[in-house]
Amino acid sequence: MNAISQVIAVLTALALIGIGVLEIFFHADRRFHRLFLIEPADAPAVRMWAMNIGAYNIGQALFPGLVVVFWLLLD
């Protein structure tokens, strides 16, 4: 894996982790309703959806990264 692809992978992982944290912990914050495309009245209804997608995003960021790290260590 060359340096450019490593930088892109790290930036993508950081973006996924950042958005995942926002979705899990700040989905009810009115400042982020526009980002998540929800209406303020619908915030309680999308709680489970937001937490599920946030966990999925963090998993998508961490799992492939761990696989690549272990692959590079074994190589």
C-alpha cells in the first residue's frame, strides 16, 4: 500500500469515526439536525436509527484498519 492510499484510508477512517460519534452522541442536538436531515420533532423517533448507523460507521472505520495493521505487521 503506497503512501497516498494510506493517507486517504486514514482520512476516510477519521471522517467515519467523527460522523459516527456525532450520530451516536449528538443526534438530538438541534445544531446537527440539518446535517442529519431530520426535523426537530422527529429526533426521538430517529434515536435508534442514528445510534445504529453511528456504530456501523465506527465499525467500518476500525475493522478494516485493524486488519491492515495486522497484515502489515505479519508481512
